[in-house]
Amino acid sequence: MMKIVSKNILLAATLATIGVAAQAQTPGIDTKGTVGYVIDQRGYVAKSGAGLCWRTGYWTPAMAIAECDPDLAKKAETTTAAPAASAKPAAPKPAAKKVTMAADALFDFNKAVLRPEGKAKLDQLTKDIKNIKLEVIIAVGHADRIGNDKYNQKLSERRAASVKDYLVSKGVEANRVYAEGKGEKQPVTGDKCGKSVAKSKKLIDCLQPDRRVEIEVIGTQAQ
């Protein structure tokens, strides 16, 4: 399984330990345990902004699931698979690593232009992933509740796009990086900052954890 040596990257999930409760949305797996779809650290199939599922490099039509490829999945249900001619070792299962970066480490407050410190952190990330067979990098931008919802949604999208553009400039294939913004919809501060929306230094400081970019790397150890 993939192992990246980085203080910034924490093990979020591995496909081998996905719970039964998530089976309705987990990827197709063949008889040898090979995984056909990329899963994020929450145990859900990773999807593009258009709602299309990310397939791994091991995907075949026989591994299709109804959530992602309903027509192919229906055919697979009516087809009896022929016995394998010879037993082959199961392909390694993609594993997920996740790092959450505070937005102020990457951007100035209320900005989407990468700071030098932010570029340095992403430079380290690109070094860490050179020794893996990369499936996909998912960059998700978040914002705090200060300002209106529409503005915060756009700000989170611009921040995620900036991360993607920088990674691509460092040699990561563009089709391997998926960027999206969640706006202010997924705060992590809960109720600890009160209900005020007035922009004050105290509130800005308190809501800092909500201004973040979550970067998830999914792949397998390079052979």
C-alpha cells in the first residue's frame, strides 16, 4: 500500500477497510479484490463536478456499479463470468492520503492567490507523490461564514483552482487533479464562535479552521 513520508499528510482511509455501512456507494470489486472506482476518505466514490465517477486504472466493464455506470452494471448482472484461465495476484488497491491545509498558510485572508509559504507546502506535496502511481488528487476549498454564501462559494472554488493550477505547473497531469469548492457549507468550528456574522478580528481568528483546503491523494506505491 502507498506510504508517503510527510508531516503534513495523515492516513485518512484505505480501500481495504471500508465499512459495510458504505457498501451502497463503494466501488465495484472483482473476484480478486481489485477496485474499479476511486473512493475518497469518507468512503464515497469520488466524482467530478459533473457527477461522473472517477475510475481507477484497473477498472473494467465487469466491475461497473449502478451508481456510476447503470447500463454496464445491468449487463454485468445478466452475464455469467467465465472462470479465470489462471490465478493472478490481485492488483494493489489504491489508498487515500489526506492533508488539510489552513487557508492562511496558502492564501492571504479573503484572497485566492497562493502565498510563497503555500507554494512551498505544495512543492513538498509534489515531491511526496513522485514515488506513487497516482490515481487522482482531490482539492476541496472551504470558506468561513463571513460574507454572503454566493461570494464564499466562488472564493472556495478559486482557491481550489489555484491549488490545481499550481500542481499542474509542477508536472502533475491536469486530468489527475479534481478541484471543487464547498463554500461555507462544511464548517468545522461548530458553535464555538457564536452566531455573529459581523467582520471583527475576534471572529476572523475564531473561524480560521473553517478557511481551509483539503487535499486528498489517491494512488498506489510505485513498483
